[in-house]
Amino acid sequence: MKKRKFPLLLVLGSCLILLSILLVLVFQIRIHLGVRHNQRILAHMEQILPERTAGVTGNNLAMPVLNIADADYVAMLEVPSFGVVLPVADRWDRNNLYSSPCRFCGSAYDNTLIIGGADNPRQFGFCDKIAHGAQITVTDMTGAQFAYTVSGIDRGKHAETQWLMDSDCALTLFCHDVYSLEYIAVRCDLASN
């Protein structure tokens, strides 16, 4: 009987190793496809967007949407200290986070913008490393730029709407940290001119 257990354990162990390798490959492929997708969308945005102007807050206007490749985009997000430039999809869709970050809710115009993304090095992997005072820019689809400064980083067990909105910050970026299994929320205030 012991002779049968050893080959069975060996086969099971080999299957688990192969499954792990397959999962890592699928994860890397998703990241690579997301990066290529974002590069195409950003190139298209750069061609279409007018010259950048300073964004004006304090009104309840809806953020303009630009349709590119059958998807609606609401902004371009830039984090210069990490060399990150990403398109932001208009509608929240957890299944498409590997393609691009999505607006969870809110608007840059009324200082309530919340954007969610995937925790990978090519997207929101900076969230647990970003420093207080770091600059972040959101450019809407009319070329209006809104400048923000990181004012805090929160962690939570769940990304509930109340937790995400429970801040006086003008911009919140969030993602699920795959290592700690917590959610990270980067809170940002409008940059002072």
C-alpha cells in the first residue's frame, strides 16, 4: 500500500506544480495584453485630445466621455514618479481592470473622483509604494488637467463604497493588494497652485 501512495503523491505534486506555472503564465499574459491595450488607447487619446488646460472644479458637470475601440474612456491618469500613464474607462467593470483602470464613481469637476485598478507593476502596483506629497494628474477628454497631491494611504479588508467615499479627498485611487489581501486606497487632495 505504501508503494501506491508515493506515486500518487508524486503525480498530485507534479500536477500542482504545473497548475501553478500555468496560473503564473496566465497572469503574465493578462498583464502583457493589458499593457498593449493601454498603449493603443493612449496613442489614440494623444492624437485626439486638445492642448492641455487647467481644470476647473466646483461644478456638477458630467465628465465628457470618449469612445475608443468600442469602449468609453473618461480620463488619462498620470503618476510621474512611477512613469505611469493610463487610460481610465468610464464605467466600473471589475472584469476589465486588467485592461485599464475604471472610474468607480464621482467626477474630477466636483472633487469626488474614485478610480480602481489592478495591482500589477504596469498599472496600480505603485499604490503601496507611493510617497505622501507625490503628484498625480488626471486629464479629462477635453484636455482639462487636474493636479493632485497624495495626502494619505488607507488599507481596508473590503472595498466597500462607504469606505472608498469616506474621505474629504478630491481623488481616491484603489486596488486589491495581492500580497496582503487588503485593499489600498491612495487619497489625494487638489494640488495647490
